[in-house]
Amino acid sequence: MTARAGATRPLARLAGFAAVAIASAVVPLLSVPALTASYGADGWAAVATGMSVGAAAAVVIELGYGLTGPQMVAREGPRARAATLVLSAWTRAMLFVPAAAVASGVAAAVAPHHGGAAALMAAAAAAQGMATVWFYTGTGRPHLILACDIAPRVVAAGASALLLTHGAPLIVHPALLLGASLVAVCVGVTVAVRGTGVRRRIRPRRCLRVLRIQSRVTTGRLASSVYIALPTAMVATVAPLATATFASVERVQRLVLAGLAILPGAAQSWVGSAQDRRERTRRAWRATGVLVLTGGVAAAALVFAMDAITLLLFQGTVEVDRSLALLSAAVIVLTSASRGVGGLVLVAMQRPHKVADAALGGSAVGVVAIPVAARALGAAGGLIGEVAAELATLTSLCVAALRRGDNRAADRRRERSAALHG
């Protein structure tokens, strides 16, 4: 009986992460048909612009915990990991107000229409940077992601769809999502620290130390947001007429990638639980191979299903041809590979700074290629710019992962992190 339970536990965990991935992909769709039916392409473009700018702010607020946090807490005991979460929560809360305010201002200025809704949507998207998903991913408890993070967003999205259908103003949609994100953070932290005896108050000095230590990873994550989170905003600036089409393809593309997040999510706790660095690295490479294979299968499926998906979601307000689907598929495959090499292998090798360096390179390519190509070719140009940025990032990640060298610097980084969070 014990052996059977031990064998089924990894399967149950994988099923849990599968449920998280499916829910993460479906929840944002709940209110999109009602939104596009009520406010058309202009309303969708405003919301998409706010999401794009807010997602970049979320990267700043997240402080890199989405990259390094899961493997960190996978190796910690219950009390230590709860302390890590509380420290990260307070530090990220310090950043939320200024980062969300800046994002809201930018979104209002960039959005072609409905500036107020775009601004509030940016704040709602920025609040995702405070989420506790990374913590429950590392501890291997996907059911708590469903309960603490996804459930509030399901309620908010469902209420938004109902209210928009009955004539509510567009701003109701981001307002509900913002409230759901804040509730999810509070619930997630409360559940994690319950029964651990960890103090919930943190001295500001410790938060400032976290900001300093995590700054390198955060810089790289912020750089990557230029070609991951901000493309819609860049396209809206240089090619406003192409914004709705580009945002539609981007939304479907990101939903597919959210669904594929089951594998790196499930792999994080498995990779991080190995105490030996070499074993963690071996596990990370195996998981990367699986990520690339499944990414290719999902990309091929998307090419054939894109017409039906966009028709269902956007109620015929946009048209997507096969060339856009092919470009989106290329982004999915490259992103899947980067998730493995950067998010698993280099983190397992204690080289997260190399992920930051690669992101800076990809950002340098994306910040030029996306707007220039979009101005010339519209939505297709924006996707071509994304492909170029992702390819540059993946190349740099592979070079860093395959390069041999000593790990003394990695050992020092691990010791500093342990001293701070321990």
C-alpha cells in the first residue's frame, strides 16, 4: 500500500499542475467574448495594451522569485520556506504602488481608446507580480495554487463577463481582476505561514537587502519583458491599426504558453529537490528535452486551430491568416526551449545571472526589431520581431549552459541567499 501511494504521488502532483495550467489558460478567456461583443476591437485593444504594460511592471514587482524561488523553497524546511515567502511578500508589496502607478500612466497614454480602463488593467496585471504561485510550485502543492490564486480570479472573470453582458462599463473588468489579485496574495501568504510560527512583520532593512541581492535577476527579467510583455504596447505605438490583430494572436499564443507551463512548473520541485548540483543539472536537461518536444507539438496544433480559436474568442472582430499562426508557433517553440535552458538548467547550475545576461541581449534585439518590423509589416512584423528576440535569447542561454567553468561564484551566491532567507 505504501509503495503504491509513493508511486501515485508524483502522478497526482503532475495532474495537479495540469489542472493549474489548464485553469490558467481558461480563466482569462471567460470574459473575453463578453468584452469583445460589448466593446469591440477598440475595447479589446485598450485592455490588451493595459495587460501588456502591466505585465512588464509585474516583472519588476516579482523580483525574480519566479525564476529562482521555486528551486530555493524546494530545498528548504517548512519554517524556512515560510520565512522566505513572507520576506518576499513584504518586499514586493513595497514595489507594487509605485510600479503600478507608472504602468497605469503609460497604459493610459499609449492605449488608442478607453484610457481609463487601460490604466486600471495595467494595475491589475502588475498585481500579478505579488502572486504566491512560485512558492506553491516549488513546494509541489498545485492544489493550493488552484485554491489561493486561481479561484479568486475565476470568480472575478465570471462576474466581469456577466456584468459586461448586461451593459456594465468597461472599467468594471480590470477593477474586478485587480481586487481578485490582491485577495489571492493575502490568502496565499496566510495559508503558507499558518502553523509555522513565522512572524509576519519584516524590518524594512531586510527588504532593502532583498532588493539589492535580487536586482541582477530582476534586471534580466525586466529586460525580457520588453519582448515578452510589451510587444502589444510597442505595436500600438507604431501601428495602431494592427493592434487588435496583433493582440489577438499574442493572447492565444500566451494562453498556449500558459498551458505548457505545466511541465516547467512540475519540474521545478523535482529538479530543486536534488541536493547535489550535478544531479539537479542532469534532471534539468532531461526536463528541457520534454519541454521542447511538447512545445513543438502544441505549436503545430496551434497552426491548424488558430482560425477557430480567434473566431470563438474575438467574435469575428479580427482576422488572422496562416502566416501569423506560423510565426506565433515559432515563438512558442523558442520560448519552450528558453524556459528549459534558462529557467531550469542555468538555475540548477547556480547561474541565474546568465539568464539575466541573455535577457538583456534578447531585449536589445526586441526593442529594435519589434517596432521597426511592425511599422513596416503590421502584425506580422511584430511577430517577426518577437521571433528574432527569442532566438537571440535562446542562443545566449545555450552558450552559457554549455560553457564549462568553475562554480566558485555560484557557491558564493548560494551562501548569500541562504544567509538572507534562512
